[in-house]
Amino acid sequence: MAVRKGRVAAFVALARALRASGRPGSPGIGAQLGAVPRMLQLGLSGRYPGLAKGRILLALLGVLYIVSPVDFMPEILLGPFGLGDDAFVVAWVVGALLGETDSFLRWEAQGSTRVVAGEVIR
């Protein structure tokens, strides 16, 4: 039963993120995907406090699971039913990514990352 709740939660998170990106005034999916490299760079360097390194690691493990030939439910044995676990992981990764980038873009719009490297001239 817990696995089913986890799957439902992943699809709900994905649906919320997609719905939020379609609202007027909110960033679209293209803007969110374009923000991913900045978000990762600032998150890993510690300048963006809203992104936990553990969350990055979980998303990376999810992507590795999707591209890995080793599966919990192998497609070769189970046919299309074997894609179920992959669909769950894809939904979670995409939902988490869109949710995180939405938060990041709001944080960035507040001017928290506008730092220009240079020298102070007196």
C-alpha cells in the first residue's frame, strides 16, 4: 500500500508542477529547464540554500535508475508492466525538478543571486 501512495504522490507532484507552469505570470517549462544548471551550480556551491544536496543525490540516482539496464521490474520479463517502475521514477524526478526550479526562480527573482564578480574601485 505504501508503494501505491508513493506512486500517486509522484504523479500528483508532477501534475501540480505542470499546472503551476501554465499559470499566467509563472515561468514556463522552458524557463524552468533553462534554470536547472544555475540552480545546481548555486545549490552545490551553497549560495542557494533552498536545494538540499540529498535531494540532488536522490534525483541523480533516479536518473541513473532510469538509464540503467538493471531494473526492479525488468521489461524483458514483464513487457509493458516492467515500464511501471520506470514511469514512477520519471514522474518523481520530473515533478521534483519542476517544483525545485519553480522555487529557485522565485528566489532568484527576489534578487538573491545578483552578484557581479569584480573589484571595488575607489
